[in-house]
Amino acid sequence: MKKLLFLLTFAVVAIVVRAQSEAKYLAGAVPEVDGRVIFSRTISVAKLIADDKLFDLMETWAKENYASKAGSKQRVLLVDKSGSSIACQGDADLVFKSTALSLDKAGMLYQLIIQVQGGKCEASVRSIKYEYNDTGSKVNTYPAEEMIVDKYALNSKGDKLSSYYSKFRVHTVDSVNAIFDRIDVYLNGVKVRAGAVEREYNTLAPVAQQAPVQAEPVVSQSGAALPIAGSALSEPKAVTSIATPVVEALDEVPSTMVGFRQVLPDKIPGNIIKLLNNWTLITSGTPDDTNVMTASWGGLGVFWEKPVAFCFLNPTRYSVSTMDKGDTYTISFYTEAYKDAMLYCGQNSGRNTDKIKGSGLTPIKTPSGATAFAEAWMIFECKKIVAQQISPDAVKTTEIKSDWSKNGFHKMYIGEILNVWIK
């Protein structure tokens, strides 16, 4: 009897879960405008930004993601700065089923239209067509209006997906959302929003020695006090748009950084090599001597059974002295919208200028006392555990550029990752 009850319970749960997963693909999931399938989303930018600058950013994104390439029909169709519009043709594969013996997939062609206005991107996907071979011979072309609209893809009651058209509808909705999400991530970074599985987060308070206290404000080189994260003065602007990867949270998770959520180091999103190739800052030093620099050499790993981040600093950089002085530091990541601030930090030296003030970024204080910036979409809060100058004898290859060693080899720093903060 117990076994039977268990099986019945399992079956009921499975049915409920499946129904919940299908709900987002039911009525209203595929919008129609004058008989045409048109998906759209308004993507706001967290940072105040001029429309011409936002247009330039989106033009760069379009050319990077829709440049013509062999074997693909994708291309940039139009870039009209005077009209603030960009048009691209996309070409994607929808893989419905893949096994060792069979492959069921369709090619999806579509147009992506981007309109920039008022610091926002109005993105729409339309003119969707599928190239599909369901007869075993000829590849046929089908418009979305005949494949994924409610009339064909749902039953008469509208509460279930049809057996044939459902795969087109589900994969199309997911693919279009992924396009919009990529734009959002490009402009705003990866964010965590309410509704995710709680295990994705570190629900424990930060380690005891790093518990937040009413510490003294950080002081910049100019002598001005910097706000402490968590105080009313330092609350960064909330990001309201949706991004990906997104983990849905069931409950609110305590945070000691206003505007940020804490995640476990093994849940850090993205490819660290790609992250470091984008806009990254290392901020180090003491409360009365703090410096910030751009970074691109480093990585993540495990050392002494601790999650760590490691970085390599040129011995001529002023940040080497501030890294050596302080016990904690931060590695923070930014979207393309903060390109000017990143360039400023990379082109000026902290020896003779207050780069924190000059960058225009908003400094905040992490629980460990290290400095970061409210504009970052992700922050690694690190405690220095190894600082090692690389010696010439340690280098076992001759295939290095002379510029990389003419002033001496880099110094390596390994830091335990105390906390990871994500918007």
C-alpha cells in the first residue's frame, strides 16, 4: 500500500510540474499583431546613457552577433543612426530531438529590429520562418503564422499544447527570449531576480570574521569619505530588466550589500576567460590608500581547499604597492555601458591622480572592508593568501613577447573568494 501511495504521489507531482512548465507556452506566449507573429521587449539600461552612445553600443553588438559567415544566412541588414534603428537577419537551428540514430531539427530565419529611444532598446523579432524536412525528402518553408500561433499550437480549450506544433512553439519562445536576454546581459550584466531555486545561493551569513559592522568609511586619496555598502547613502540603482542566466528564487536571501545578491563561488555565471576579456577592475589597498586598475590576466580555481581567484600584475603598476599593503581586495565586472570609465582607469596611473574620483564610478564598501563600485554587475570579494613574484628561473618557455618581461616578470596574487555579489 505504501508503495502504491508513493507511486501515485510521484505521478501527481510529475503531472503538476509538467503543467507548470507548459504554462508559459500557452495562450499569450506567442503575440500576434495584425495577424503577424511579433515578439517584442523593452530593454532598459540601468545606467543613464545618451541615445547616441546606446546606439553605438547596439551597433557593435549587432555586428558581433549577426556578421555574415559561411554556411549561415545571418547578416546585418540596416544600420540607420539618424532613425535610431538597426535591423538584422538571424539564422538559428531548433533541435527538437537528437539521438545516435536520428536528428529532428528545423532552421529558423527571423528579423531582429532594434529601436533606440529614451535610454532604452525596443527589440522585436518578426518575419519568422522555418525550414523543415518532415517528409524525408524536400525541405519546406513554413511561416510562424501557420505553425506556432494559438490557433494551431494549442488545443481548442487553449489549455494544452498540440502534439505536432508544440515543439516549434516551445523552441521559438525560448530562442526569442534568449535573444532579448543576450541584449540585456550585454547592456546590464547578469542579474539574479526573485523566484530562483534557493540552493543557488549562499543563505549563510558571511564568515564570522567578515561579518558586516559599522566600520569607518573608506577614504579616497582626496580625503573624501566613501559610503558604506548597505547604508542609505550607498544604495546603487536597482536593475529592473530581465537578464540571463537567471535563477528563480523562492525566498528572499539575506544580503549585506544593498542592490546585490550573494551566490556561492561555484555558481559564478559565465566563462571566466571571456569575463576577463571584457571590462574588469581590481580595487586594492587600505582605507587611506586605495587604487583601481583594469585587469585581464587571471583565473579561478581551488587552492588549499578554498575557492580562489588569481591575477597577475605588471611590476611597474602602482596597484602592486596597494595590493601588497591591503589584506583584502575586489575584482569587479562591468558591461559595455561603462567603457569610458574602464578606459580612464586603464590609461591613468594612481601615482599622480585619484582614479576613483576621476572614473565617475560610485565606490562602496564590502563586508570585508574592501572597496568596490555600485555600477558593477558582479563583484568577487577576496582575501589575499599568496603574493609571489615570478622569477626568470620559473619561466619555462621562450615563447613570450619581450614587452611582457622587459620591466620584469609579473607578480602573482592568489586570493580566497570570501563572497560573490551579483545584481
